[in-house]
Amino acid sequence: MRETITLNTQEQKRVMVLNRILAGQLSAAEAACELSLSPRQMQRILAAYRKEGVAAVVHGNRDRKPKHTIGEEVRKPRHCLGHRAVCGM
């Protein structure tokens, strides 16, 4: 079963450029300039794209909650305290 991968605009552009590299229409150095990346970063992305396909272009933390997110139980009481102080309650 194949997994559906949704790409944002930047990722779509990267995939199009990577396909042009693989087709021989563009060098990796030219692609790095086009995508505003270093040549080394372009080589790393290209190697991952060859190995994993489109999934390599998607950021690894997509759809994940950040580890340093302040929990709801901590945020809500502080919000209530600030609101009471402002409202004079």
C-alpha cells in the first residue's frame, strides 16, 4: 500500500529541480544556486531523494507537536491569572 505525501510549494519546487538533475538537464551546483542551498546540502538532499524518493524532501518534524511546547495545563492557569489582573477580578 502506498502512502500519500502532500508537498508544500517549496517541497514541490525541490522535487522538480531534483528531477531535472536526474534527467541531466541541470547540474547539482546549478540546482544548489536555484534553491539557495550550499552545494553540500544539495548533494545530501539528492542522495536522500535517490534512496527514499519524494519522502526525503518532506521535513521530518511535519505534523508533530514540538518537544518544547508548553502543556495546556501550564498555559491555561497563567492565562487566567493575567486576565484577572487586567480585568480587576
